[in-house]
Amino acid sequence: MEKHYDFAQIERQMQEFWEREQIYRFDQEADGEIYSIDTPPPTVSGSLHIGHLFSYTQGEIIARFRRMQGYNVMYPFGFDDNGLPTERLVEREEGIRANTLSRSAFISKCRNITEKYESEFRTFWKSLGFSVDWSLEYKTISPEVRKISQELFLELVKTGKAYTKESPVLWCVECQTSIAQAELETDDVESAFHYLPFFVEGESLEVATTRPELLYGCVCLFVNPADERYRHYVGKTAAVPLYDYEIPVLADDKVSIDKGTGVVMCATFGDSTDAEWFEKYKLPYRSIILPNGNIAGDVPLIGGLGVHAARQEIIRLLAERGLLIKSEKITHTIGKHERCGRPIEIIPSRQWYIDILSEQERFLKAADEINWYPANMKNRYIAWVENLKWDWCISRQRFSGVPFPVWYCRNCGKPVFAEPEQLPVNPLESKYDGTCGCGGTDFLPESAVFDTWVTSSVTPQINERHGLKLAPMSMRTHAHEIIRTWTFYTIVRSLYHTGSIPWKDLMICGFILAKKDGNQKEKISKSKNNSALDPKYLIVAHSADVLRYWSAGARLGTDTFFSPDDLGISKRFITKLWNASRFAISHLQDIDLSRKPELLPIDRWMTERVKETVTTAGNLLGEYEIGSARHVIDEFFWKDFCDNYIEIIKERLYNPGIHGIEERRSGQYALYDTLLEILKMYSIYVPHITEFIYQKFFRQHEQVISIHLTHWMNPSSVDTKLIHFGEKVKDVIFEMRKYKSERNLSMRSELEMLEIHTEKQYENWFRQTEKDIQACTKAKSIKYFIK
Ligand SMILES: [Zn+2]
Ligand SMILES: [Zn+2]
């Protein structure tokens, strides 16, 4: 074997070998229970970053582990290439706005750009050595997936779980579309409470508001029914300052007594509480903000202005007329759109929804039927489900997405739906042929598209498109930021369509954080200027195996910082694995595996220790703890195998004349066995170097074509007495090294006599190891003290 490991060339060679031999092809007829993996289809919204590499690699390691356990692993991959994130990428890249182009021209730009990115993504995952079966690939915008998505939507319509209604909805004035609660991000901003007088029978009732520009949208005042100060106002009417019209004063226990003055103005719509009150008390609607974010033209004093300018103008007018009692700086929490950062408005419109509020209990119960790894991630899901305020709004007033298979009767307004054989359908391009219940024959197509999560929440069904029944799938893996979207929505859809949970196990990974100025942590996908952290570049510079090994360093679910300096440990590991393998293999060239020799105790210790390590690591991997498992293997490899065992048997391998031919054979046998098991354990983390070493040497002796098709050892028991014996031998070596280094002696310097203190039960084994110990410690003689 070469002195230096040329990763660039070898990694490419190994990937070509796997592809040529179809090592990872899924054959549903093959032996073994099917283990199906629901991989997150990455959103095509820009280039991949180190965070993707980190979390996707962790799932990949599990795929390899399950395959070695004997499962028939189905490991597909998909791309989520429609919806707002993709549209925003195209707008950025092309320097355009979707609404300045024809719909079809914009969509075709989206297709071209997503194809470019998808091919980049695919190359990237292959260059990381992913064991995906690429023949199972899907795209959420492809006709076959559009058909599945539309079919399942129609199923929800039929069961009453999808419905349309006109009501207040979360609206992004920047993206000009409705959004769902899950796309809302909260932010604390500097703002001000403005105190204004409303007049009740000539008396002034003070109200503090952060949004005085909504004054003309004010439909009532609320106080808390328990608030003594205001009880006598309830049921009376108040005059709105500046606009001078009368509104009722009502009581509701959602009003906090100690916030502001304890009197709240309800406008249509300042926030989600306003929207709740609007529906609860059947309040009238007074339109203020238009979908484009401007104040409606017919609003007196501020019509046509933007929200910010309108607020300034109202404050100025209030002050001028002596109606501004005071303004007071506060920090308060607002809702922003996660995609663009713009504060969200609430605007009434007709949208499609999936009912989620009425089934919260069922979603909570489902959480108990799923195995969460790590277990505490379940709490995030529960907190989200318990805090749901809105049904899931699934229509988006956008362009590149899966269309609703829906038209509306021009006569009565009722929706009509596509027939199954028409799917996939775009109602903007196809006519509805039927007749409405009212006799109408003229129909208006729905122009909105599905929220992208509508389609990506049915990935288990998409993975079943070739007819193989998978539900519930074996596992899903992703990072924790999409628990409220991907995890939640998929559980909802699975319960609605199949009546059961979507997967048995859920493996949730952490994030990679970048250090921002001032030591603030920042999620790497949101930080700017980290092109030095471009994972494509990192692979070229450091190798896929180095990055993969690094990815498996943290405990599952924990967030980690990354800097390229952190790869030093991985690189030292690869060098160590290469050198240790080279050394071992150089002594195994003449190995005779046809007859198992009688093993010496120290060689038996090694084969027992490797069994013990395989078992412990396997148990951790079964719990998806790839980081803790790797640490167990590392401990064994560095300390027991490299630092001790190789040092102990070195002389025996070199000098059969002194140590005996059968004794050398015993060492060779244990060395072969142990190195092979070490390579197998590491093959899930560093698949290229381990495969290369396997092919270079072990393949000629083993029946299996690739190390990745070998089996994870499943030992029935481990001889603990031998393990203890090995620890005692390690102690002797440790004491000898300590003795020499404390006296500044070379490790090769000779010792007159070595004392070994041990129990009777180990005496015989020690005596059988005597030559090895003498060679390793350079002791001229050994004296035993038996306890
Ligand atoms: Zn937006
Ligand atoms: Zn009709």
C-alpha cells in the first residue's frame, strides 16, 4: 500500500465502483426486512451549506449501519423545487420580480434554475459518498408528484378536512401572499405606545396603541371584565379620536389588565387577537391595509400612504389636535415572514385551509406512538401543537407550485373539482367540463397554488408511488428547525390519509452555528460571508471522509460550531487509520486463513475487545447516537488497538524465529480479524478509505464484493475475564512508560527486571504473554507477585 493516501483520486474511484456495481440499489425482493428512510427533500432555495452536510450525513450514516445490520434498506432522495423559497431564489438570481413577467415565462425560468441547482445538489451528495439509490429520486414539482399531491388534496376535500372560507389570514405584503402560522417568525422590536383619548359620554378613556395608523379600522374597545376601573364603561359607546365615529366598549378576559392602560382598541386587523375577536364577536370589517401594504385610498387623512408614513402622519395629527397624551418607548414582539423578514399583516380574503385545530388531541397522541431521537425533541412538537391558533392556510397567491384542481361557478361561486383521471391538472390551462349544481356552466379557475409543505408533507406517499407499501416508514431524519412544519404537517397528513403515524422513528439533528461579531451565535444558513465554509470547497480541500467523520462528532440533536480548524482531528484520524492498516497489512501478506490457530491470551483479548466495541457501538447506533458510537470506536481504535495491541505483538510479527511460528500465526489471525472489524465499524463514517483498504487486501479473502455489504457483527457474548486480563496488561505497559518518561529514558531503553503483581487467575495468561511483554517493555526478566 502507498505511503500516502491520495484521497482525491481514491474517493472518486470508490464512488465509481459503487455506482458500477450498484452496491446501494434497493431491490424490494431482496432478503431482509425493509428499512425505509424518509429523507428530507432539500428546498431548492440556494446553494447547500455546511449545515446541510452536517445533518444529511448523520442520516446517511444510519442508512449504512442498518444495511450492515441486514436490513433491506430503501434510501431514496428527493428535491423540493416549488413554492415561495424557490421563487425567491429565481427572483434573486435573475434580478426580476415574479409579477412583472407572464406567469408561464416566470414558471419556465423557475424550472431552468431549479434543474441547474438539482444537478449541483446531486453531484454534491454523490461526492460525499451517499449510499442513496438515485433511481428512486423524486421532485415535488414533477407531474407524477403533482398528481399524488392533487389526489390527496381532493381526498381531504371529500372528508371535509380541506375547506375554503373568507376570513382574516396572515398576509405578507412583500411576497403578496397568504402564509401559515408555521412560516411566522417572531422578533422583538423597538416601538412606542401612543396614549390617546377615546370619549365616552364626554369622559376620556385612555387607550395605548402601537399602531395608531389603524385608528380608522377601529371597531370596538375591550376591557377585562375583572377590571374594576372600567366596569361601568362596558356596554356604552366611545368616540374614535380624529375620526369621530362611535364604537362599542366590550369586555373580554384576553385583555391584560396591567398592559398599557388596560383598555385595548380592536382594529381590523392589528394582530391575531383582533382577528380572534372579530370572529368571536361577529364584529364589522373596516378595511385599512391593502394586500400591497399601502393604506386603502378611501381612508381619510392617510389614504394611499405606506404603513410607516401613515403612522407618522397620524401621530402628527393627534399631537396637533391635542389628542396625543404621551408616547412611551417599548420593546414588543411582532410577527415576521420567515422568508423575507417583513412584518406580517392580517387581511381578510378567500383561502383554502386544512383543518388542524379540531384534532389537536389526536396529533398529541400520535407523538407518543413515535420514537423520538433524542427524546426531548418531542417537547418542541408538543409545544407547537398546543400553541396552534390558526387552521393551516394552504393557498399561496404565487406562481410556481402545485395548482389547486379547483374552479368556481361564476353563477353561484361554489367550488367544483377535477376528476381523478384529469390529474395532474392546471385549471388555468384546462376547462371544467361539468355543470354546477345550480345549473351554471361557466367557471373561473383557481389561480393560487399549494403551500409547498402541502406536497412535501406527503413524502411517505410519494415514496410509495411505485406500489410498494411502506407506511409507516421506518424512520425520518432532519434538523430540528422543521419540527413545526415538516414533522407536524406529515403527521397530520398521515393521520388523515392512512389513519396511522407516518414513521416509527424520528431522528432529529442539530444545527451548525457560525460565530457572529460580538460572539452571538447565528444559524449558519442565515449568516453572510461564509464562502470559506462552502461545503463543495471543503470536500475538495479536505476530502469527504474527513467532513463525514467531523459530522459525527456531536451528540445527536445538539448544535455545534464549525470552523475549518476543527477538521484537524478528522485528518489525524484518517492518517492514523491509514498508517495502522498499512502496518498490519504488511504483516498479513502470508496469512493462512484455512486453519484457525490456537490463539494466545493477548490475541484472544483483542478479538473479545473488538466484539465488545461492536456491541456497544451497535447499541448506541440503534438509538441513532452516531456521535457517541463513534467515540466508543475511537477509544478502542486509538488506545487498545494502536497504542497497546500493535505495540505488544510487533516483535512477534517481525521475529517468528524468537517467538515461534504458531505464535506469529496467532497474532496474524487476531490482527486480521480485528482490523477487518475496525474497518467495518468505521465504514459507516468514512466509507471511501475503508472500502479502499478492504479492496486492496481483504477482498481476496472475503466473499463479499464491498465492505458496505458486509454484516455488522452480532456477538452472542463477550468473555469479560479476558477483557479484565487485557486491562491488567495495559496497566503494566502504562507503568513502564510512566517509569521511563519520568526518568527521561527512551522507550527503547532496557529494564533489568519488571515486577508484575496480579491475581492467581491471571498468572497463567501472563506467563503465556511473557515474551510479548518483554519485547514491548525491553525487560530482561519478569518477576511475578501473585495475590
Ligand atoms: Zn414575505
Ligand atoms: Zn353554481
